[in-house]
Amino acid sequence: MLFPTVDRQTVKILMGLGLGLIITVVAIVLIGVVQSTQLSAMVATATATKTATPLPTATFTATPTPTYTPTPTHTATPTPTATPTETSTATPTFTPVPPTPTPEPPTPTPTPTVVLDVPSPEPAPEFIEPTAVFTETISLTDTLTSTLAITAVVLATPTATPTPIPRTVPVPADWPDYRQASDHFWFARPFGRGFETWGSHYYPFGTNAGGQYFWHFGVDIQNPQNTPILAVGDGIVVHAGPDNIKQLGPWPDFYGQAVMIEHTRRLDGQPVYTLYGHVSQTLVSVGQRVKTGDPIARVGQLGVALGPHLHLEVRVGGNTYFDAHNPDLWVRPDPGYGVIAGRVVDYQNYFVPQQLVTLHRAETPAEFWRQTFTYPDNVVKSDSGFGETFAFSDVPAGNYVLKTTVDGRQLIVPVRVTNQSTSFVLLKADQPPLIQAVEPTPTPVEAPVTEQAQ
């Protein structure tokens, strides 16, 4: 058998092709391995990026913020504020204190700022809402413009109350009939436009700020030092200067300096005086005749005062300290405002002294707005026409509710305030007490006790 003959050149070519084929296969394998490694790395990276790293979460702890209950603010020509919220910026009003250290006012009485009135916000007193309201009488006083007198008694569950104040004064048979009373807003405001004109709502006439201050025989109006003080009515100056020799208050130098005017008008034949206390400078002299609006002095802080303010008094029948009557029933309210006056009487027909009375807007009767206390027995005098034992001044015209609790019974009385007039309210318990009542202890009515810190 014959075999073909392969020359050397052909062998070399075949060997080269084989070697090239081997190299190609090896290269392909290596490239595959490399690409497989890169693909695995890419897959791992992609997986890692899909797993989100959680961000740190900040935890915030809320800091309690004091709750603010604004109190009324006004100007000489006030814009009625539907507040307390009478929502406006509270303007502090000065409250004089005795010349001894004074502790902070107790709850629920509003806390004054530094030396001035307009209490700091305070929690509303707790009241048990009535299940039934019994209106005893409703009478309209013809001679007293827009004055609505209402008596109401509400049955309520008794609650814990402070130790009651002894009751010593029965309602006299000849006590003034408020239904026959008429307003006597004879006097203008003692400051001009741009200055504070309202008295302290925290320390009104006939109160002692919950036992922190003297019994108050006037109203306090805060204004900057040396603000001009204006005469509130026509008359003649009967005192101008220091009171360290001629005593005008409970002791000499009580006011530091003061001006007193005997007014031209008389009430039922009795003289009427106004006193302007703690003044820094007098601008008039004794015997000088003045007209309403005349500058007579400048605001100061002499005597027992601890800040610049005017202490204004109205004295009827005499010019002594104990002839003082409530100025809020004499100084004409600003347009759009009125005054509430009233008395609190128990089931045995005794005046209830130092009794908390709260004022609420009719549309929100559960929300506390303002408060005051009834006069103490045998200390300050009631008005000869009204026979009141408490008053709220500078109240925007509108509908309100008064509340107090006597011997376990909550008395709730609606009242309507009209423009520049007095609305009288009688809060009288006409049903037996639900808890043990304070036994009245009648005492002879003597000269009022000199103001004392409680």
C-alpha cells in the first residue's frame, strides 16, 4: 500500500495551526474566568447598595410651655375686646403694698407682676356645673338705665371650700333698694389720651388681694413716673402737698403727697371729695378752683407705694379715710363698657363677706374670665344708692354670668352689661344650706378698723 509523502514544510504548517488552536482555546478559557469574576463582583456590589443603611432618628422631648390667659388691655378710647380671652396684651397695673415684705399672692387670686397689677395667668376656679337653674325674680329698674337685676339659686353638689368668714352684718330693713338707684357717673378719667385709665382688676376697692395687702379704700391706676394727673371734676382744692402733718390716710405719710378736691356737686346735700395719692409733685395750691381735665399733680410712688401709680379715692359726706366709697361707681366707663355691681346674701339674710365672685361670658359660661371678692364686714362703705358689696369695672357691653357658692349652693346669675351704665345683681340663697352654714354672730357696727396687713 502506498502512503502519501508529507514534506517538511507541510508538517510545520500543521504544527503551527495546532499550536495556534491550543493558544486560542486557552485564551478563551482565561477570558471567561476573568469575566466571571468581574460579574460576581458587580452582583455583590449591586446587592450591597440595595441594602439601605438606616439613618439615625432624633428623639425630641417636648418642653412644657406655660399656658397664657391674657387679661384685658385698653387705651383711653378702648376697643371692646371679646377676651378672656379679652385677647389682648396684658398691661400691668400697679398694686401698692404695705411697707413690709409681701409674700406672693395665693391661688386662686391672680399673681401681680413685680409691683403692678394685672395678674399673671392663673387657673380658673373649679365649679360644679348646675343640673338645674331656678330664677327667683327678674325685675327691670326703670330709674337705672339698662340695669337688669336678677336673683337665681342653683342646686349643686357641695365641694370643699376654705374656712368661711364669720358673718356679722344682717341686711338692714332700710338698706338701699337697688331698683330705685340711679347712676352717678359724675367724674371723668384722671389721665389723658395715650395713658392707662383703668384701675387694677386684681386689687379693686374693698379687697385685700387675698390677705396680702391693706384693705383698699380706692383704685390704683399705673402710669409712668411724673405722668400728668387731671382733675376728674370741677371743684376747689382743699389739700395739696405732704400728708405727714395733716393726716389723710390711716397714719401720717401714708400717701407721701396728695391732692384733695371738694367738688362743686353734692350728693343729697352731702359733700363729695376726690383724693389723688402718692403723687411726685403737686401742680395746684389750697383754695385754687379747678375744672375737669386741669392738671393738678404728677404720678409718683411716695408713701407706701412701691411703684409709680395714682391712688384715686372718692369720699362722700366727709373727707376722712373712712368716708371712701367705690370710685368705680363714680368714674364714667369708657364708651362700649359698663359696670356690674351686686351683693351676696345668705339664707339667713346676712351679708356674706370676702366671698369669691367670678365673672364669665355668657357664650362660654364654663370658662373663668375675671374674679373679685365681696367687701369685709364693717370696714368699707357701700354706695348710698346701690348698697353693693362688690363691683366689676370696665366690662365690655354684652351678656355675662356671675357665679358664687354659699353654704354648698352654687348661685348662678345672668347679667347684661350696657353702654356706660351700671347693672346690679343680687346673689341671694333662698333655700336652706346644703352644708353646715356659718352661724351669724351679729356685732355692733363701730368705726371701721384701720387697714392692716392680713
